[in-house]
Amino acid sequence: MIFESNSYSLTIIEEQSYTLNSCDNVRSYSKEYVLDPEERASSIYGINCGEHSNCVLLASGGASAITDQSAVIHDSKVWIGIGDQLVCLSLPLLEIMWHQKIDDITCFGVYASPDGLGLLVHGELIITKVDFLGELIWSTSGKDIFTEGFTVFEDYVEAIDFNNEKYRIEISNGKNELV
């Protein structure tokens, strides 16, 4: 999948058959980032930034799939949700700036917050807002897993759980209410 901004174009592909430090991989990457060396990787993404550089991310947690909401590009950085992690890479060199476990299971999507103050992360168990440096602003959860829908509005997020219960979460403070 291709993610673009005014200055950068990134291609992110699933690399489930990739083996760390192997010369037998279909594609090779100049940088290999193992985000949780204590656990087996469940999600592996190959990333190319034009002709500039490439890397591969290996994350644990629940397996994630690449969607339109897998990455956000802003200025000279990209934030990627993979497995249970949120990762920040510099552009165009794809140097890892930081990463953190963002959900206990998996990250379904990353969104630019409409207030311009950070990122909204749709996790399976937790909805989170972090600033661009990865500092937690707020997090909230519901009665069940957030698998049935996620929509960002100007002032709030609407998340629907497995039981089709709809939550309205205020972007400014994370206040969560059933609607």
C-alpha cells in the first residue's frame, strides 16, 4: 500500500515470510527493527521510502493488516501501527525515533487528530491519543473489543464494540460515553 504526503511516498507491504538476518528472503532491507525481542513477531512490514531507504518492522501482539489507516505522515516523520505497537520513523531515512506498546492486543489504525495535537490510535481494546513524541494524552476502553467501527469527527471519535454498542469519545480529554 502506498502512503503519500507532499514530500514523501512510502510503500508498506506485508512480509509474513520474512526471516530475520536471512539471505534467503525475497526482499532485503537495510534496517531490521525488532520491536519486542522477547516475543515472536506476529506482524512484519517492509517499508520503502522511494529510492532513499528501506526497513522492515517486526512486531508482536495480535496480527495486524495493512490498511489505509496503518500510517500517518506528518512533516518529516511517519507513524505506523503494527501488531501491538505504534512506531515513529524519520523520513526519508526510516530511522526509528521511538516505538511503544499502544494496545494489549493489536492496533487497527492510526489517525491524525483533528485538533493537530497528536495522533488517535484505534486499538482492539483501547482508544488512545498520543502527542507526536509518543507521550500519552489519554486512553479509554469499553465493555468489549472495538471491532465494529471507528470514525473520527471534528471533536469526537465514534467507536463501536463487538456488541454493537456505540461510544462517543471526546478528542480533547478522552471522556467516553455510550450513545
